[in-house]
Amino acid sequence: MAKVLLNGINVHYQIKGEGPDVVLIHGVTSTLAIWYTKVIPALAPDYRVIAYDLRGHGYTDLTPSGYTSRDMAVDLLALMDHLGIEQARLVGHSFGGSIGLHLALLHPDRVAGVVLSDTGIACLRHLRTIRDWPGWDLYREQLAQYGITYDWFVDAENRDVSEVIRKSFEIPQQFGPRKGSMRATPRLRKLVDETNVSGEFRQIAGLTEERLTEISTPVVAVYGETSPYKEMGVHLANVMPNCRCEILSGTGHFYLLLSPELFLERIRGFLRDPAGFIADRNGSDGENREAARQVDSAQPGQQRCRS
Amino acid sequence: MKELDRLALRNDLLTILTELREDWEYSDEITEQTGIFGDLGFESIDAVALGSAIEEHFDQSLPFAEFLTKAGERQAKDITVRDLLDFLMVSLNRSKERRS
């Protein structure tokens, strides 16, 4: 198992394949395992794929604090330095996308492109549509079995998100090889009980709405159609200079687990040529790229969402 | 060509499992029926680490991600030590054949 001491913690990572560097960044309470069965094997024939466990997650050491997107971007930079990666394509699921954006903000020269996989961004919380989230219709009865009603959720989340995370421990795993088992594991409990992760990952930590508009790195924002975060993707395509939004029909926040092939299909062109993909308003390679640039500059964002 | 010795493989696998989870609370004997998730308390990331440990031990790349995917697709309730042994027997024999 590959580990390296960075910023005072042992960081666990895996590397597969050869080619341009793609770094995979998982979300809060997840691990690099989320990429293991589908995404890494699909990308490794064309890229050197690096997946790692975030601070406090998986086999990476746990610390009491250090869980903002800024802290995590500093950890990521140290890992890239260690591995001799001058510039990488970053793929972040959920909070992992905020880490990718934060690194692009702090060190634009080190980031060739960022893929956001249904990322909820702290400074855009006002755009989250939890009240209208279609998922309530899909999961209402199931969640009610575990005492999670809409009112409880909204209230608890506004007070202290750790309560929501603890509650989620009681729900059986919905995906993966542990499907049906309790979500709670000793590692997860330790992370939530012994660290400030619940408060810190929701901090804006310098990644403000204004600073987001300064990021000129190519970004593709891939959101699930029924995800409560979808409007964030649409917004980013409107306000960031080089961002496109891709909406995956019939999917929600966890499409990465349920429909990884759909996700991979949408990001392949971007990973091949991040700048070219963004310039092409149809999201396909080749022709009309310059025309697309002109349209996009005339009508920022209007042509940049695709379902 | 001589077939791989299943008993020797089993011993290798038990050594890898034990080293991987130094702090586990499982005190019963590990048998071929033991499940890595249900009995040994593995998390998904432990399964990934097990794949890496197996590849390091045998010093070769093995289709462990594919093995985990197939277990998920057939809605297996758990992955047993026997499943792992079967996987190792098939994969290692295949790579032996390729090399010879």
C-alpha cells in the first residue's frame, strides 16, 4: 500500500496507468474506493490515474482539523509535488470538486482542468434546492423508516450537519459491495466524533462567489438531473469564464455510483482536451469551435448547459 | 504445467488478511466460509487495500477491480475467503499460462 508523509500526515494513494495525470478526489465520508471498480479501470489505459484518501478518510491519517477545501487543496498540492506532477486534470466527486476548484484558484498553473461531479459548493448553498428536491418523492418512505422527515432534515442540517451524518449511519448502504450493511463503520464514527470535519467542510474558506469567477481553468460541471445541487452547476456555467454544465438525465447526486458509464462518457472529451472541450459549445470535438467561442462570449452561460 | 497449490495459496491469503487488519476484533478462526465484510468487518476501502496487498504479494497486476464488480453484479451478500481463493487460483493460473 503506497503512503507518503505530507504536511504531517501519512497519505494513502494508488496509481494506475500511464499518460497525462488525472487525480481523482473523493467526497466527505467517502474514500478512494469510490473510483476503484469503474472509473480507474476505464481511465487507466489513457492516463496515469492517481486516487488518494483525503485527510481523516480511508487509510490516510486523521487530524482534529484541516478539513476545509483550502486545507485539502494544500494537501493535494503536496501530493502532486511528491509525485512530480506539474499539471493535472482533477476529477472531484461532491466535496472533492470544491477541493479541485480551490487548487485551481490558488495554483492555476498546476491544474489543466477540473471535473465537478455533483459538487455542492459552500458559497452557493443558497442555490441548493433541498425543499424542491425530487429525491424526497423517491426516498420519502425509505428515509421515514429511519426517522428522517423533510422537516427534521432541514432543521438538523441548519443546526449541525454532524447530526445528519450520524443519522445516515443508521441507514444501510445503498451501493457497492457492502450494499445492505450498516453505513456506520469505526472509521466513519471516528472521523465524525473526533474531528471538526462536519463544520469545516462547509466553510467557504476563501472560495467565495467572487473568487469563483476569477478561475479561468477549464471546468466541466456534471450534475444529476434530480440532484439538489443541480442549480449550482447551471450557475457556475453562467459565471465562470470557462465552465460548461452537463446534466445527466434521470440521475441524482449519486450517479457516480449508479451510472458511472454515463459520467465517463460525458467527461472523456474534456479529459482529452479540457480547453478545446469548453470552447466547443456542443461539447463534441472539432468543428465550429471558434464560432462557439464567439457565441459564448456574446451570451455568457446561455449555451453552456447540455442535457 | 503444475497447478497452483490451493492450500499454499490459502495460507498466503490468510497471512495477507491478518497483516492488513492488525487491529481487527475478529477472534474466530478464519475459514473458507468467512466473509470479509460481514465477519471481518471490512469496509470498501479495506477491500481495495486487500487488492493492493495481493498484487504486491504476488508481484503482479490482477483483475481485482473486475472481481469486486462481478461480486456486486451478482448481488453477492458477501465475499468469502473461498471466493478470494477461487479468484486467485484462476487469475494466477492464467498469468502463469501467459508467461509459459
